[in-house]
Amino acid sequence: MINMGTTRLSGRVLLVLALAALPSRAADITLTPGETCCGSTGEIVIVSIDLTNAETGPAVVGGQFFLQYDQNKLDFLSADIGGNPFTVEIYECSMTVSPPDCTQTPGLIDYAVSTDSGHLGTSSDSTMAVVRFTALTNFCLSGLVSFRQHEPPTRLSAFGGEEVPATLHDLVCDRPPDIFPDPLGEKTRFISFTSYSAQPSAVATGTAGQTAIKVTMIDLQHPIPANLPLNPPSNFTTFDTRLNGVCEGGSYPGHHCDNDADCRLCAGGSNYGRVCTSDGDCPIFPPPSGYCPVGGTCSNRVACTAAGEVNGCARWVGKPGIFLEDQDAGVGGGTYKAARLQCTPFYHDFAGEGLLHVTGAEIVPSSVYEVEVFGSTCEGNESTCAAVSAPVPMYTRRSGDVWPAYNPPVNITQPDALDVAQIVNKLKALLGAPIKAIAQLQPNLPELNANVNALDIAAVVDAVRQIRYPFSGPCVCPSAVTCGSTACTNSDVCVTAFGTGATCVKTCTSGPKIGEPCIYAYQCGSCAGGPNAGLPCASNGVCGLDNDCIVGVCGVIGTTPGFCRDRCGRCTP
């Protein structure tokens, strides 16, 4: 780029930038987004350079601006005058315009504008310039376009060459949350989302670094309509943060409730299992009305009181990985990105992962969660950090609900025979069957390295019969099991040592995934590069031409033991 010094435009008032001895008040120069701050690949992105709050200082006749942008996410199209009164382009050095003294540099823009020669300037709010880009990826603008350090710097000029003091404001805007739920909808044992931005909106513009993602349990196991009266859902109220309890008395004892009204439910009619206040709320077609029995009371209401829980009933998204849809079909059967919940924050470039499926024992059917992004400056002080995105609510479907119509969003009893047929299709690996993140329903912690199997079919059949969700659900954080303390070859020794549901987990002992759960050795290998980078592998053949497989070992060769973990598959280092 060029050095736009004090002699460049000596014949024009814009850039004869003599410093004022006693600056008046500072005007504001702000980078302002167009219609949206976030969008998708291929969209036209507009950023304007706006003059505001210049009323008490000298009238502005022009300005020079030194910008930088993320060339990996934005492709520069043009820089243009902003319109009346700034109608004259004085200078541009960019990737599309290169005057003789310009050195084109990807990611940098030099631009200058002024009023017409006879114009004495303006103190009114005005758009001085407009910059346009094409998005190369899904994006959120904060941090992608900003003013850059330069000598001379970005500045404004008054008639006669006097500098108008100005304060620079990088791009800040009201923007969508940093977490975007999967547009294809909720799942039963996974929550799925994309994080588009490298930092949450609360982080200062341009701050670099990694983020952590927090998942808070808000309301667990609250199916609507309610389960059959004799099959109340599992009571996980001590692990969620909403004040709730279970019904005592009435026709639905043991069912989830937030208040007494939740314990009076239709016993018949088309609104069976839904809250009612009279028989008229429970219609039967043709009439007469159904039956709204006397309700019970919502008792034992608590919020996050599980003994030993120190995480505030929140969990953190762990290290993402690439997993196979079908272990037998290999890469040809499809892959997906997933992560497990853990007790401690994990800082990572989640914005680079795309759609991520997250599971854990805490992700249970018919539940509500809130997901937040923590900026890199929060590491080590998460409880007091302000650099946190707004919470995004996320939901899970009813137990066994793997095929439309889904509940939620529709408020009807699910699953049904179609769900059974589709889970069978998944087991057969038929084209069009639901993805693994939808179809995998068991056990308490779904095993990302395992296939959907007959037990998932059984889970859907039981759900059609309205048998309640059968698994034990959340565990406290931190885990009571110490990592590496008890070797095992199966879960029996773990159950003896740590109670029902304790698991025996093998982990990778060498290769690029040391410490990560595994079943087979290839799950500990990873392609080092190329189009299949990150895929599990045991040989170079999976990774493509000229791309190596970094192999790993699962367990210990010869004895292949694992180590005990709690029933949520976790342990404390």
C-alpha cells in the first residue's frame, strides 16, 4: 500500500493534514454493517463508513481511511463514495484499483473522499464511503472488517487543511446469537448447532482466540403431551435450573410439573395428556366432551440441587471429532462431526467446525437447554467473565422420535410406526434413513464410535408403547471416579467399584487422539491432510493420494484394558 503523506493532495483540502493545535471535539467515524451482520457463503456484504457527532467541530470536507479485512472470509468487490455531500473519490488502492503508487495487498484497502471543490463541508451525519465484499464462507461481520494502524492514520479534514479530531469505531452491531441451531431441527439424544463467529459479540471487535461452549440444563424430561399416567418420565429435577417438581395425587402422580396446573391433564379426547381446567378442554369428536379429572399438586419443586454438583447444572462441549455413520461401511458410509459433553471448559476454534452434533448423558428427550459461547478472555475466569454470548435455547424431541412428524415442534404424541420403520432402515444402512445423530438413542451415553443397532430399534418400539425413557441421565460434575485409577476389561469391575451404570472405557494410548475413547485402533488414527483430513484411519489408503495416516493404538496392545469411568463416561483427572 502507499504512504498517503501530507503532500499527496496539496491542491485539495482533504489531505493537507496539518495537526490542529487545539482540537475541538471529536467526531465519530464508524464502520456500519448493511442489512445484516451475519449471513451465508456467496452473499454480498456491505459496510459503510459513517460520519456522526460532528456538530460542534469544524465542518468536514473529506476523509482518508485505512481498512483491513479477513481475506479468507471476504472477497473485496469495490469501494465507492457514500453520496451527497461526499461525491468525489480522491484515491483508492485496493485489490481492484491500482494507481501508479499503489502496492496491492490482499486484505488491505486505502480510500479517500471529499466534497465538491466549492463545498464548505458538513457537520451533519453522513455516509462518506461504502465498501462491498462477497462472502467466501458463512460469516458474522464483527472482527472481519476494521480500521488498521497506518501513518498517517485514518482521519478527517476541514476546509483549509485543518484536521478534524475523530474517534474510530470498528464494526459493532446488533447481531444474531453466536450459536445457530441446526435448521433441520431438533434430535432426541443430540443437540446440533453451528458457531459462525470466532468470538462472541461481547468480545471486543477484532479480538483473536478460541472459544468455549457451555450447555446449561434448563428443563429435563418434560414431555408434552404427558406420558401415560402409569409411565411418568424420569425425575431429573435436581439437575435442571428451572424450579420444577413432580405431581402428587390426581391422575398423573410422578409426572413432571412446574406448578399445580401442570398436574391436571385430560384423561381422554383429542387433547389426551395435555393441561386442562375443565372437561371442555378435552374434546372428543363427535361430542360429548372428554374428561378433565381433578388434578394433583406440584410437590418437591427444586432447581439444581443434586448432591455433589458444583457446575451449576451446566456442562461444556468437549473436543470435536469426525466420526463414521457406519463403522462397517467406512468413509463411504458418510461421516459427521460430533463432541461429547464434559465437566470443564474446552477452548477451541469452534467456528471452523461447521455443523456440530453434541451428545452426553445430560442430553435427554423432551428437554430444554441453553447454549452460550465464552470468549478466549474468559479462560480461567468463566464464572465472572462478561465476554459471553446471549443464551440460545435448544430442545430435544420426544423419546424415540426419529422421523416426521416431530415433537417438538408439533405438539402431538410421538413416535409411531413410521419411526420404527425408519430406525430399521438405518440399521440396514438404506439410502434416506435418518442420520446417526437422529437415530442413535442408547445407552445412557451414546457411543459415537458404535453403530446404530437392535437396541436402538427396541428403544423406539418402547417409546411407541409410551414406556418412559429408561436411562439414568445426568451425573454430577466433577465425577467421583478418578481417571486411570481402576483398570478393567469389562464393566463388571467398574460397577462393583463405582455403582450401577459405571463404564469400562478404552482410550487411545498413542497417535493423534491420545486419551479419547475408542473401540478399535483405526478410531485412534487420523488423516494428516488432504480432502479427508481428520478422518479416522488405520492406513494411508483412507486418506487419499500423498496424504498420510497418523496411526494410533486403542488401549494397550496384548491386554487392551480400559479404565473405569462413571455412568456418564467421565472421570476426574
